[in-house]
Amino acid sequence: MLSIKNVTKRFSGIVAVNDCSFDVEEGTICSLIGPNGAGKSTLFNCVSRVYSIDSGNIFLNNKRIDNLATHKIANLGVGRSFQLTRVLDELSVTENLVLHTASGFNIHLLKRAVTKDDEVKAEQVMEFLGISHLRHSSMKELSYGQKKLLDLGSVLMADPSFILLDEPAAGVNPRLLETILDRISLLKDQGKTILLVEHNMEMVMGISDKVIVMAAGSIIAEGKPSEIQSNKEVLEVYLTG
């Protein structure tokens, strides 16, 4: 589904991503891991066009996307979360979800902010995440972990087929982490394709179909979790990184 071909990204002469290539198959969960400074977040941001690339190509379903605007990539069915939660504390859970619909972005003070269709979609997402009881709660009342869960919900409002998740487990308590893992697995069962950047190795090895390992801007290994866990080069990078 996603194909990254010889992608390189530089910042002021520093090569953050160096000639990287890999594929993500449709209907799978692929994790991008590596020590701090490996280049995984930069590569992740290249896929969603937060950064433009210096060379190489990125394809989604055989369509080149590295030359498209961010909103056009989203229109192709790509959704992404961010490491830092992006919510408006003065709004309710439902209102925050609606902001991620087409009508939500056109909210006007003199118009009804939330349409019936928006409410239905938000309710479906909240039910899927198990947070329907929080629908009218102010964001100020939610824990950090609940906000991370809502961040996933914001991605789902557009019903993307390809989902980019940026450290969904970061700072989340074990109980909510179990919920997030369960919902990510359910998304795969629904036919979604997922690429995630994550530091929680227990989560990565338990949920991934494929793992890509980066170090110093380059890909040093890729394979099934069991193959990565026994890879001497990967172990050496993590032990010395």
C-alpha cells in the first residue's frame, strides 16, 4: 500500500534520513523504531508531507504522494496522529472530534457548530473507543491518557484507510494502553493499514506484523518481530545507543 523509495531528507547539510526504502503492505501494522535521533520521526513526517523530501519518492497505492499538498494526501485516505495531543480544552469531547470533519473546520459563530451527521460520526467514534460517557465532558476534565485516546479518535473521524500513529503509547498508563492496543488491533481487523512510530518495545513486538529499524538516518533491519528481536545489529544499536 505504501512504498518508500530511496528517500533522503537533509536539514542544513545534516542528513536526517539517508536513502531509505521500505514497503507497508495493505491491512498490516508496521512499526518504525530506533534510538533517539535515528531519523524515524523525520521519515514519518516525510510520509505525511509535514516535511518535503530532498530525493526519492513515496507512493500510496502506486500513486506518487511526495509531491502533493498535505490536504490532498489526506483526501487519499491518509490520517495521522501527533506525539503531542492537539485538543482545545475549552471545548467538549464531542466538539473536539467535530473539529476534524469538513464542517467542523468551517465552524462559524452565527451558525450551528455541530451538524447531525457530525454528531452521529462522533458518537460512532466515541463508542468504538469506549468513551461515550465522556461526550459532554470538557477536555480539562480528561486525563492525559484519555486525551491520547481522543487523538486517535480525531484521526478516525475522517475514516482513513491508511493511519499514521506517532507514539500512541507515550505517557499512557497501563490500563489505557491496553485499550489503545485493542483498538489498534480492531482497526487492522477492519482492513485499515497502520504505520506507527513507537518507543514501547513490548507494544511494538506484540502488535506489529513488520518492524523497521532505523539508526543514524538509515534503515538497518526489517522483518517480523521475532526476527528483529534476535537481530545482533539491532541489539547492538540499542545497547550502545
